[in-house]
Amino acid sequence: MNPKVDAFLKQQGKWRAELTQLREILLGTGLTEELKWGHPCYALDGKNVVLIHGFKEYCAILFHKGALLEDAKGVLIQQTKNVQSARQIRFTSVQEVNKLKSTVKAYVREAIAIEHAGLKVQFKKTEDFERPEELESKLATNAKLRAAFSALTPGRQRAYIFHFSQAKLPKTRAARVAKHIPRILKGLGLDD
């Protein structure tokens, strides 16, 4: 038991009981308990396996390589379409945690086996992500912008693609693209 996790749990309001119950399950798995990114994280030989965290509507156990789990019970959730590796099991009550206790244990055992086997998630390459039409049209008509965008690191390209794609309306996507053209031309990423 890590005292930093004790302190974390004492600060929790809404999901304290559920997170405490998940912690008890995870402490019996042989994983090392740490506090990473402000949340309890459970690792095997320094490699993150699972994390527990709370949100407004639910708390969850997150499997870092959840995409590799078989998910025989159909309980894993991909947070957003852009999340490639991690998967969650979500809870809204202690009763749900208790109901899925054996499933959580089985999935953790499988996640540990994945780590022991050294398996890795195959991530999509930047060029495999669909670019929004509003960005594509600007790149097609502006050679300088196309060259600047191509010169960005793959991570910076993905950040722009995700940011532009998140807007639901075409006019909002177009406005986002127009707003960031000067930054792209300067070689800056979305968060630089």
C-alpha cells in the first residue's frame, strides 16, 4: 500500500467508496501501487498495467493496453474514437464494483499476462487518420501550408487533426483551421 494513494483516497468525495473497493481488488494482484498523473496506478516491473480514476458521471479502472484484452464480457469502453490503446470498465456504485469483481480480477490477470509476454499495441500512423475536409482543402490549395504541415512532427499533425475533427459543424472546423494556419506556418504545434 502506497501512502500517497491513501492520501489520494482521503481527498476523494463522490467516488471514494468505489475507488477504495477497486484498490482492494488491485492490491491482491501482485502489482506495485503508485500515484501517477494524480491517480492510483498499478504497475508490473515499472510498466503501467491499470489505473483507477473518477470522473463526474462515473469512476473507472483503465487498462493501459486494454485494446489487447479479449473482453469476453463486453464491458470495456473506448473513451473516445482517438484513444488507441487504453480501455475502461466504468462504475457508478460499490454494488457494480462488487458485481464485476471477478471480471476485473480476470481482466487484470490477462493484462499482466500481456505485459509478461511483452505485447504492444499497434498504433495507427498519422497518415492513417482521416483529415477533415476543411484542412484537406486548405492543404490542397496552399503549397506553403502543405509543406509546413508535412514538416510538423507526427504528434503535432495528429493534435491538429484531432482538434479540427472534434468540431461538429463544418463552419467551426473551417474556423479552427483558419485560426491555426499562422501557427502551422511557423512550425508550431497546437500546444506550443
